[in-house]
Amino acid sequence: MKEQSLKQKTVGALLWNLLDRMGQQVLLFIVGIIVANILSVEDYALVGMLAIFTAIANIVLDSGFSSALIRKQDATEEDYSSVFYFNLSISVILYVILFFAAPYIAQFYNQPLLTDLTRIIFLSLPFNSLSLIQNTLLNKKIEFKRLAKINFISLLISGGCSLAMAYNGLGVWTLAWQPVILSFSKSALLWMSNKWRPKLIFQLSNIQSLFGFASSLLLASLINSIFTNIYSVAIGKLYPTKDLGYYSQGNKISLMVISSIYSSLQAATYPIFSSIQDDKERSIRSYRKTIRFTAFLTFPLMIGLVSIAEPLISILLKKEWAGCIPFFQLTCIAGIFTILTSINQNFIKVYGRSDVIFKLEIVRTVLIILGLLVSLKESALVMIGIQTLIQAIIYLISIIYIGHSIEYSWTKQLKDILPYTVISVLMWGLLVIPEYYIDSYYALLLTKMTIGILFYYITNKYLGSQILREAVEILFKQKSK
């Protein structure tokens, strides 16, 4: 009975957290599409040049403390308050550094406008720091519904402001103010909905004890972020500005789906894994179910997006954006391996093996550097193609590493995801056929989506997929409530 309760809790949390996140991403997607049809490719390229600095700043701001606090089952008020003041101080320091570094960033890209853009975009850092502990506490309590409402309302506010600014001709400044408005709205809503307030307590020893676990995560995340976003730097510096705009837009659209899946899985499973970390057998069973569910969801969704990319983007965006289609397809394929790798690392964190994650990031870094060196004289598209191949290799290396750390070998994991991989590839092959007979993008999109969904559902049902059965059961039970 206890095992059944855990199974329902895990799958239920995964499914409903995902549905909530998808709802938020649909709103973000709609606003993003409307704004992209008003702004230019060059506007997105300018903001894309700052992507690496945004990513690094946000990782330093978190410093791995959120994961450490969720994992620590006896976290005290001193822990929460100390981390709050520490992160707030770091956010102010980071903003001051970036404020004065702005002219040098602009000089590097030879884009004078980046000076003011940098100083506006990074105003979001202090607001993000104010929401860290509030967000952590709700995640730890597995209060996903409240978080979903807060995220949705803050996205609604920032989305409305973005549309108003874009329609009033503010151009690239729309993209600069959007993250600031989003972080301010989310922080304000979290503080209004959560009773927690920091005490006048700061203990450096508490920071040090948490940082013992968080330090490897911080280093791993920093390396990951630098070498993931280094492609934006390389494309922005070496290739025409439009190439970065195409890559930024294609990557942005695919990331909406990728981040929805990964953040939902992470938010739902990390607190659950942490609560049963002392029962290794139950943990591994729950972990394997998570991997199967991830593969069941991720492969058809991402491969399906690759198949419908041309009609989808041609319908949604103006002709100027056609160049982003192949970038979108490649980042979707890379996203499959990114999600699987992240879920594996998420489980390892629960057992305190942040050193394994750090080692994996070192291997990943070496591969990315080699990939960049190989592709420097090639096109931007070839560079991203090599990045996709590297993500697949990193996933294979990660499951071998993890297989040595826990009783879940890489062969077992590949066997667990194989059925969904094969069905999804067959689905992709089937979806090529309508392209030879249908000329209308609208008809092609509708036909592909209908065939893809029916084929995947019927095939899984015919093969007796347990994951499909449980997902449908939980979905209808929750609906009836």
C-alpha cells in the first residue's frame, strides 16, 4: 500500500506539474509569437548576445542553495534567513559588476546599444533573489498548484506589458524590460501568498554547511551554463547578426517545451526523491518509473516538433523568420538528451553525489570545446548540429557514470527508454508521407498532428504500456475530483 501510494504520488505529481507548466508556456508562447511578428530578427540577436551573462548571473545567484535546502530535511529558520541575506547581497554585487561591465560587453560585440540594454535587463537579478527562498519553500512542501498560479499571473502581467510595448514601437526595449517585469511580478506575488519572512539572523556557518553540498552543483551549473551559452557568443561574434537571431528564436521556442518538461519533472520528483532517500530500493524503483515516464513523454513530443517545424513556424511567424526552422529542429533533438541527462543528475543530487555531476560537466566541457574547434570554420548551422551530437554523447556518458554510482546500469536505462524511442522514430517516418501530398501548411500541420497523436497512443495501448495506463487513470481521477 505504501509503495502504491508513492507510485501514485510520483506519477500524479509529474503529470499535473507538467500540465500546469505547459499552461504557463502556452501563454508565454502566444505572447512570444505575437511580439516576434512585430520585432525584427536583429532585436532578438542583440538580446541573445547577453544570454551567457544572464545565465551565469542567475546560477551564481542561486549558488545551489535551493537544492541544498530542499534536500536538507531538518532545515532551520537560521538556514533560510542566512541564505536569503546572502543571496540578496550577491544579487546587488552582480548587478553593480554588470552595470560597469556593460560598455565593455558592447565593445566586444561592436554593438553600442548593448550598454543600456545590459543595465536594464539585469535589474531582474535583485528581484529574483527576493523570490528564491519563497519559491524553495513552496517546492519543498510540494505546493505546485500555488506555484502554478503565481507563475501564470506573473507571466500574464509581463506578457501584457510586452505586447503593449511592442505595439507602441519600443522595439528591442520590449525584450529588455520583459524579464524585469516578470521577476518583479513573481517576487511580489510570492511574498503576498507566502507567510514566511526572513528573521534578523545571519550565520556564516549555516551558509558554509549548505555550501558543502551546493559548491559542486554551483561549479557544475556554471560550467554547464558557460559552455551551453558559448554558442550564442560564438555565433554573435563570428557570423552575421541574423544567424544569432535565428538561433535565439529557434532555441527559445524549443526551450519552452524542454524547460516545461524538465522543470516539471525536477520540481515534482526532487522533493519526493529527497523524502525517501534513506530507502534505496524504493528510490531506485521510483527513479526508473520517472525515466520511463520522461522517455514516454519526451521522445514523441520533441520528434513530433521536428516533423511539424516547417508548417508550424511558417504559420506562426512572418517570412523573415524562416531561417530559424533548422535551428529549431536541431535544438529539439538536442533537448531529448538534455532532459534525460538532467533527470539523471537530479536523482544523483539526492544522494549527495554532487561530485559526480561536477565530473560529468568537466567531460561535457571538453567535448564542447572540441566541437567548437571543429566547427569554427563552418556555418552556424553546422556548429549547432555538432552541439546536438555532443548532447547525445554526454547523455550516454552520464548513464555510464551513474550506473557505477547506483544500482541502475546504463543497459537497464537504455532498455527502459527503447520502446518509446522506437515508436517515436516510426511515428516520424510515418509523418514524412503527408509532405508529398499536402501543399497547404494549415492542412499539413493538422494532418501530421492528428496522425502522430493517434499512432503513438494506439501503438502504446496495443503494446500494453503501463505508463500510458497509469497516466490516463490519474488524469481522469483528478478530473472527476
